[in-house]
Amino acid sequence: MNRLLPPYLLNGPALIIFVVMLVVPMVMTFILSFNSFDFYGGIKPDYGWHNYLEVVQDSYFHEIFLRTYGIAIAVTFLCALIGAPEAYILSRMSKTWRSLCLLAILGPLLISVIVRTLGWALLIGNNGVVNEILIGIGIIETPLKMMFTTGSVIVALVHVLVPFMVLSVWTTLQKLDPQVENAALSLGASHFTTLRRVVLPQVMPGVLAGSLIVFALTASAFATPSILGGRRLKVVATTAYDEYLNTLNWPLGASIAVILLIANVVVVMSYNRYVEKKYAAVFD
Amino acid sequence: MKRYDKNGPLALVFNFVFLLFILAPLVVVCLVAFTDKGYLSLPRDGLSVRWFVAILDHPEFVDAFWYSIYLALGSATVAVALAIPAAMATARYKFPGRGLIMAFFMSPLMIPHVVLGVAFLSYLSSLGWSGTYIGLVACHVVLIMPYALRLVLASVTGMDRSAELAAKSLGASKWTTFRRVTIPLILPGVTGGWVLAFITSFDELTMTLFIASPSSTTLPVRMYQHITETIDPLIASVSAVIIFITMIMMIILDRIFGLDKLLVGK
Amino acid sequence: MPPFFLKLNLVNQMSFLSLKNISKRFGDFVAVEDFNLEVDKGEFISLLGPSGCGKTTTLNMIAGFEEPTTGAIQIDGRDMTHVSPNARDIGIVFQSYALFPHMTVAENVGFGLEMRKVGKQERRERVMETLELVGLTEFAERVPKALSGGQRQRVALARAIVIRPQLLLLDEPLSALDAKIRESMQVELRNIQRTVGITTILVTHDQAEAMAMSDRIAVMNMGRMARLGEPFEIYEKPGDSFTSNFLGSTNIFDGEVQDELEGQVLVNCSDIGLHIPGSAAKGARVSVAIRPEKVGLVQAGKGIFNAKVRTRIFLGTCWAYQVESDLGSFNVTLQNTGHSVAGEGETVGVTWHDDAVRILAER
């Protein structure tokens, strides 16, 4: 007993905070999601599946969920497509250039999402820089409408999240034996074959891990879709926000949040399982 | 062995376009902030700092900035204070539930911020803590704990324990060993964890949006509210200030820790 | 590019691999300077030197991973200086083995054959044949992670030789292994090399390894060739103090040439006159070297000069002495013959055969 006491005492303060500030609120939200709401009477303490049924049955919510996960898949795919090659290029750079480029790519992670999203709004807005330039040099006469489109949300989210992909692949690449590429070349493989047969399979765990982070963060993204997607292009996170702070239907908002959380956890867990099963035997 | 750039021209073009993509939005924010016009525009007819001066006429941004700083200072400090003993326990003891407790502390990473916001909103209002500093700090501590813990834990597990044994063999007491050997050895990780926690708290928007009140509004929340109404050069200049401050911090961080190490958590 | 007639001249050379005046600079740093080497077919040559001496850079240039700043590389009469590594037909065993972690042993070994479009059936046969040669047939379906260091090393070797390359390069192939396994691998590697008859270049910093395995050794120092020759020859006649020290421990004294007669010189080292085979100008300052195992200890007064034993260490097969004399302190290694020997503090006589002493070139 004496040996077991210290670790629990050391963990104690953090555990108490987490129980009081995480477990209790989450459980309360879960309970709240079964309550019902009346526009005049407010929240009623009765219990039922009606909020979940509403989300499952209403095509309005179907569209929102489909849009959210569609965007998540597109963003994840694009991040892998440009982030993985970039990480590889970084790994082949001379040291000075590499640290500069890494600084430029990872640095934005430390800048609030709101600032980065604002940058895109300034670039692609109707009075934005892109339109200003295009009109200025006479390519178009009326501004292109890019704000409030799914495409703009996807591009901006790729911008916000691709550093995670670069970081993830970069970490894997650092574990790669630099001689392995030379070995493949010396055995007669072309540069392309070396990339495809030797480098790519070894960085796949990094790509997959990065994809997981990007996917989960896109599915729960709020600021970027809210600012660049506007009122009409709703995603799950903005819908929950609206239910809470505009419609004031907290129980419905809570059930949307619970569904989002469960969906994320399920995706992360099953994906982790799959990746571990596939690579445990091969890599350390 | 010296290593040289092994990239071909195509790769270098790719790298250039990629960096352009990453930096363009930030550069545009800074450029627009320096416009001399009264509306959104690139500073074509000369640079002006009028929109930076204008920030001072909007105390709501200045107040929100300071509130964000106080909030981040408080929550990062509490988070690190909780993380150090927790990391010590995990790194130094074997006990039932060790992995589970770690997963528990890391779990906020898996929870979408909007879900945390939803949960904290109703919880704080039922406690009567809505919009209080204590309430916001408590919520932020949970959110940033994983970042603090990851770096502190890495430094505690990565520490050479024989240095502690050496100190003890030279006659140092338990407390002296902790103060003179352990603390200095884990200090880089602890500082890194604190800084990362501070930045995460300072930048947080989504969750804070739910729990902030008019008297306890953070800078990102104030900016979001402003942007949903109007996008003008003022918000660009506020953002530019954030970018400048972050850039200075980033360069210092990179010098001390290496940015990639800090973000990977090793 | 050398002029046409020079090139023609080079082709007529008989050696299999030839490095002509190659140098490599990285910015201001000179890694290899004016390096020449001719290797015969089937020969086993070691590039030996301390880290940073340019041996790995030289290997990388032969392999094609680096291009020489100046000079030319020829294999079997063909100019290879600017040929890319995947067209050189060279097998390489890397220091880290550089196995493909995501492929099985058989896939690793078969990779080079696959790149050469060898049919599936033949590929399988040759892979198994080679795995048998290195004694790993039963590990064919394992991944590298599941193998020991020595086994990984054999896979790397099998992967390099299965393609029947015209040249085999070994980059510190044994440095990651334990001392015991390393010694048995040295013998095995040498046997396999003889069986296959492949021209081989070994890069190593371990002089014992180089001497045990090579037909000839090229000692490198600061990017240049210090000495080239057969192991026994360069050990016995190292030529300069660097080679002498690097190939084994050496006692070196300074002296002045007093007289020269009939292939012998009389050197005065701290007022002790030594007769040494060789030639040098009268009055020249020279370095004189003798290896510790060539020195004998006898009764005081019966040797060339007297010395006092300072330390004596027992090493099993031999005794290691450090003795103090007018020449300064120097090391002596005596074979352990089972008899007791002089103890610490005793005065002894130091003796050697005159022809065991060398005069080293001034650097």
C-alpha cells in the first residue's frame, strides 16, 4: 500500500480537476441531450431519444453531416497529397534551408486559426486581394465569387491543417535510414522506383497518422467553416453552435455534439487499430 | 559528413509554391493592415500605420488582448503545476491504472472543441461561474493539459536518472537532489510545455466562444465577433499585431528548443 | 575532361577499377585530395583510416552517390565518373545495413534482381542460392526487425552479391557487431568473397580488420593516400609516423644521423647510438620507430641500454611494460611464456635486432 500511495497522490490534483471539469460536464451534456426543449417553456427534464431521432431522420441534418465528412475526406486527401511530398523535399534539403522552411511551415500552427482564416477571407473575398489583382490587370470585370463556397472552406482548411501532415511525415522520415535510398539505387532501382517501392511504404505510417489528425480536426472545425462558409454552408460544429447560442435549443445542440464526439472517437479508434495491426510487425 | 541539397528543380518549385500557399494568407493580412485607404485594399499608394493607431481607439480589442494574456498565464501555470507531479508519477512508478490515467489526461485532444464548449457552457451556468476568470481558467486548464503534460513527461522520462543517483551518492538529500539535479534537468521540457500551453490557451477560439461573457472576452473571441459582422482593415491590423508577436516568440522558441521538437513533443 | 589521347591511354591500363587523381571538395572543405588507386580483378582492398580521413567519401564516389570534383573513375575500362549509381552494377553493404524494413528477407535479397527484370522463377532460385551461401535459408520469410545484428548483416551481404555485381563495396560492414561475432564474420566474409571471386573494396577504421581481410591496404589520412601495400609489408615498413601509429602501437624517438655506411646509418638518440638499416644524409634530424613487440628485456647491463620498469600489466597472452630510459618512456610487449618476468621498479636491459628499427619519413 505504501508503495502505491505516492503515484496516486502525485496524480491526485490533476485527477480531481479532470473529474470535476471534464467528466461531470461531459456526463451532464450527455444527459442533457435526452431532454426536450420547448421554445416557450425552455428545457424540460424528461428523457427520450427524440433529439437523436430528429438528427437521424431530418434531411437538413443529413446534408450537414454529409457536407462535414465530405469536406473532411477532401481536406485529408489534399493534405496527404501535398504535405507528404513537401516533408520528403524538406528531408533532402541542406540544413540551413530546411530549418528556415520548417519554421515557415510549422510557425503558423502557433498563430490563431482566426488570423489564418482571416487571411483567406482577405484573399478571396469579393473585395479581396485576388479579385483586386484580377480586375486590376483586366482579366475579369466583375469579382469572382469565392467566399461562401465549399471550395474556399476546403482550401483554407488544407492551409490550416497541412502543417500537421508535414510534421507527421517529417517525424517518420527522420527515423528512416538515409542509406536505404542509396541501397535501392545501388541495386539498380530508378529514382522513381526508389520513391515508390522503398520510401513511400516506409513513410506510410506517418501519412496515416497525419491523416488521422487532419481528419479529426476537419470534422470538428468551427472557425474556418463559420467565417468562409457563412450561414448557409453549415457543418456539424457550426450547427451545434447555432442551436446553443441562436436557437437556444440546448438539448438538440447537445445531441449533435454527442454524435460528433462519438463519430470522432469511433473513427480514431478503429483507424488506430487498423494501422497498428498493419505495421506493428514491421516497424519499431 | 556535410549534406547538401539533393532536390531537383521540380522539387524546389514545389517547395516554393507550397511555402507561398502557407505564407500568402499571413502576408496578405500584414499588407492589408498597412493600407492607407479607409477600406480593404493593398497599400498601393503608400504605407500607413493609421489602422494600427486605430486599434487604440477600440478599447474592446486592447482589453480582450490583456484578458487573453491573463487567462493564458493563469491556465498555463496551473496546467504545468498539475502536469509535473502527474508526469513524475507516470515516469517513476508502476501502478494499476497508469496507462488509463495517462489516456484520461490526454483525452481532451480527442474531443472536438465545440463539444467541450457545449459541455462547459451548461456546466458553468449551472455552477453560476459563467464568464468568471476562475471558470475560464478551469476550462482552459483541461484543454491545454495534454500539451503541457506531453512535453513535461517527455523530459522526465528522457532524463538520465543516474544523475540523481550520482547526486545521492555524493551525499545530497532527497530534496536537494530534486532541487539541484532533477529540476534543472527537466526545466527545458517544463518551460516548453508551459509555452506551448500558453500559446494554445491564447489562440483558443471555439470552446471559449461558448463560455466567454462580455466582461470576459478573449482576443480571438472578440475578433470572431467582429469578423462575423464586418471585415475591415482594423481586424487586419489586429491580426498583424498577433502575427508579429507570434513571430518573435517563435524565433525565440526555435532558438531554444527547435520548433519541430516542441510541436512533435519529444 | 582529359584530352582524347589521354583517355585512350587510360583504357589500355590493365587494372579493373581505377581511380585517377580524384578529389572531392564540399565548399571549402577538402574531403579527398588527388587520390589514385588501381585495383585488380578479384582483389580485396581496404581503405583504412580514422574517421574524417575521406575513406567513406571515396567509397561514395566509387558507388556514384557523390561526384568527384576532379579526376576520373573507371571500372573495367569504362569511364564511370558521371554514371548514376543505379547504372553502375555495384553491390554495396552499408554500415547500417540499410535493409528495407517493410520487405521480407527474400524480398530484400530479390529486389536487385527484380530491378534487373529477372524472371520470377530464376529470381527465387538465385535468392535461395545466395541465402544458402550466407546460411539464412530458414529466415527467408522474416522481416529484418525479427533478425539479430549478425543475421541482418548477412542479409545485406546476400542482397549485394545476388546481383553478381562487378564490384562489391563494404562500408564498415562489421562495426555494428559484437567483438566475437565480428571476428567470425571477418573470416566468413573473406571466404564468401573468395568463393564468388568478386573484386571488393572495404572501408574500415579498424586496422586489425583491414589486415585480416585484405590483399592490399590503402591507408588514408586527411583525404590523401598515406601508404598502399600488402598488410605485412605496410605493417613492417610503414614509411611515416601516421601509418606506423595507425597500424599498431609504435615507439618513436627523435635522433640525429651521425654517420652513414653500407646501407646502414648510425643515429644518435639522446646520446645512445643506434645502428639502423636505411639511408639518410649525415646531420639530418630523423624519427626512429620500433614496435613494442620487437623489443626484448634482458638483465641490466646486457642490453643496448638500461631502463627502469615503471608499470607492468598482465594481458593474458602477453605482458605490457612501460619502461623509462634515457630515450624517454616507451612501451614493450612481451609474449607470456609462463615464466616470471621483471617487476615494477627493477632495472633491466633493453635489446632489439637492428633491422627491427625503422627510420620514418619526416612529414
